[in-house]
Amino acid sequence: AGGAPPSRRVWAKLPWGATADGICLDSAGGVWVASPTTKECLRVEEGGRVTHRVRTSQPCFACALGGGDGRTLYACTAPSHHREECQRGGGRRGRIERARGAPHPRAGWP
């Protein structure tokens, strides 16, 4: 009723300091979480076990698995979520960073 899910539950708690922004799923049921506060992507299983961590050069706001075999992790990063701070110094400083060798390929297509 009203478009809300019938029940809510915590699927996983993140480690201290990490926050979830963008996420993507892999074929084994893991969730890759972009965490801007810890400058990384974490692979989390149901219950909260972190199996992999990929550091990024700056805060990470979104992630996706792709590439030919679906095992390349792409992370969208920027110095901040504030446009003015990202443009400081006269240039755009957002990046798409890449890490190959994810343990499981993507789950379907975005």
C-alpha cells in the first residue's frame, strides 16, 4: 500500500566510518558499495562481511562492474560532492578510476 516495500530489514552494516552512496551487484550476491567518506569501494556480503576493499584516490560516489568479462570495477570519484570545490583551481577534477580482477562478474546489465 502506498508504494512502500512490505517490510524493511538491515541487509548489512558497514564498517565504522564507511557510508554507502552508489552500489552495484555481482553475480554471487555481493554488493559493491561506493564509500565517499573512506575513499574506497567495498564488497559486502549479506550480514556485513567485507570481502574486498579497493582504495580510490579521492572520495568515491558511484561504482559499476563492467569490461569484457564483467570483472572490472569502475569507480566515479571527485574531491567533493560540492560543484564549487570540484572546480576549484580552474579544472574539473572528477575521475573514473578502474580496478581489474573483481572476484565475481557483474549481475546482469545496469
